[in-house]
Amino acid sequence: MSVVLGVLIFLGFLSIVVEDLVHINKAKTTLFFGSLVWILFYIHPPHELSPSAIQTALNENLLDIATLWLFLMAAMTFVAYVSSKGIIDAIIHKVMPHQISEKKLMLLVGLSAFVFSSFADNITATLICIGVLLGLPLAAEKRLRYIVLVVFAVNAGGVSLITGDVTTLMIFLAGKVAIVDLLLIVGPALLSVIGLAILLAWPLQGKVVFERKTITTSGRDWFISGLFLATIAATLMFNILFTIPPVLTFLFGLSLMFLVVQFLNKDELVLDYIRRIEFDTLLFFLGVLLLVGMLKELGVLMYFPKLYDLLPTLAANYLIGLLSALFDNVPLTAALLKSGVTMELFEWLSLTYAVGVGGSLLVIGSAAGVVAMSKVESLSFLRYLKFFVHLLVAYSLGFAAVLAMAWLVSSVNG
């Protein structure tokens, strides 16, 4: 049965890859395979697990999925409201010059996504950045380059903060690195984003011209936008001070938005904005996370610590980063921490960077990539894969820079 489940999981991920060929929405196929493997897990459990043990495992997976679902729902509802009111378009027309080269725009997009994801969560940062890109006058093929950069930059932006990436928090809580140590990753992560921006912008020669048009917005809409930013800030602050889960703060912020709109404009059906959410995005997440959860239950991730018996530590860390594009980096990191692998500080820093940024190499390797693929119809697994070499070079550049930074600091201290 373990072999059967493994084959079905492979077919589930394969269905994402061949979506353009079979023309079946990936949300449908991943949900089919994701629910099927768990049904078979109940019917014929490997290792003779008891029904109660299987139920506990399913409940844990569903809790993780529900948390992500609710967070996505809240963030996407905020973004739907702000976008429909023209706030994002208004900001673009106020901030952007009348004309900018595509190369400079690429760098601006990368830096903005990097900085924004350092203060907000990856999903919110991705949603807003993609919302901005969809409003720009760009050709479809060129827009894909910018979206690829956003996915990479968003993942790189939060990797040095314990609130920016779950794996960073896990390594910090395990006592492997200190907050001051994590600051050493900021420069290398930023360097990798700049490097990718240069690679992606290399063939671009045109300019982006913004048509000046009148966009009518009300003070009420700007107030709701401020509430959105306040919710993002509160999510970060409450998590640091009181360890309040981000989903709880975001749901509270969403409830405030509903009440404020009701008070300011009783005629507006504010709950209708929930219906504007692309629910295929949520179903796709559900299917993917069910598949990943089954991988964890089958114990596949427990084999990865053995890499450190076969390879030098730094080589194993680099490879683990590549593997995090295929496997969820959270259980992957948990498996490494539980295995008792011993490393020096600079090796833990390289692992922190690797598992945080490595998921960007494939579009299904991170929440940011899955959100992007769900929101942008023209972005598929294969189209994203076209930029794998660019992404691999940028990832490798940042990894090398982490080692160089750690060596430099140790030399100064020594």
C-alpha cells in the first residue's frame, strides 16, 4: 500500500505539470488524488496503524490546511476589496513615473517584493505584488518574468526573520541560531534577488508607459486600505509579542473591515467580496497539502537526514534546499532537527537560507508560487520551469554569499 500511495502522490504532482497538455484544472486533479490517498490510507493503513492514530494524523493535517485556508480567505478578501475600489491602480499612478525602462522596473519589482515580504507574510505580499503587476501595461510573456521574480523575492525577503518564514522560526527555537546571527542572511538574500532581477531583465529592451487617467477613490476606501496595512502590522507585532497565530489577527482585521464598511456604507454588500475569491486557488491548496501530508505520514522525509552521512554538510544543505522545491520545507526542516544532525553556526545559516529560498525553484515549491500560479492564468508549471536555470543561479549566488558572509564575520571576530 505504501507503494500504491507513493505512485498516486506522484501522479497528483504530475497532473500539475501536465495541466497545459491535458487541459484539466490542477485544482480538480490535486483534490482528487489528495483525497484518494487518504481514503486508501484508512482502508489499508501501512504499518498496521490503528484507526485512532490515522484520525489523529488526518486531524493534524486538516488543522494545518484550515489555518492556511482561513488566512488566504481573509487576505484575498482584503485584496479583492482594495483592488475593486481602484486603490492599487491609484497608488501605481501616483508612485510610478510616466515612463520607466523594463529593466529598471524589474529591479524595482524585486526590491519591493523583498522589502514588503520582510514586513508581511509571503501570501499577502504575493497577492499584492501580483495585483500590481496585473494592472501594469505589460505583454503576457514579459509579465511572467516579473511574476517569477516576485515568487523568488517574496521567499527571500522573510528568510532572515523568525516571523517571516516558519523554517527560520523552527531553527531559531531549536537554539541553532540567534536573531543577530540571522541578520547575516539579509545581504546574501538581497544579493540573490538582485542577481535574478538582472538575469530576467537581460533580454528586455522596451519601456513601460503609464497612461495618466483619473481614478476616483473615496476617503472610505483609503481608510479600509489603512485598516489592511494596520492588520498586516498587527499580525507581525502580535505574533512577536504574544505568539498570536497570524490567522487569528487577520480574521479579526477582516471582521473590523466588515463592520467599518457596514457603518460607513450600509448599502454596500461587503460580504460579496468573499464570493469574488478564486476558490480554485483554495481547492488547489487543499489538494496539494493533502498530498504533502501523506508524504509526511509515509515517513518519506525521514530519509533526508541520511544525506549528511553521504555528503559534506554544506553540499547536503545545498541539496536540501533544492529538495524543498519538491517537498514541504516545514516537515523537511523538522526531520533534520529531530535527526540530531550537528553543524557549525555558518552551516545552520546556510541551511536556513536553503530551505527558505530553495522552494522558489519550482512553482509548487512554496506558498508564494502556488498563489501565483492560481492567480495568473498564463502561469503554469512548465512556463515557470523555463526559468529554472535563472532561479538556480540566483539561489546558488545567495548560498555562496551566506558562506562568504559567515567566513568574513568569523575572520573579523577571530
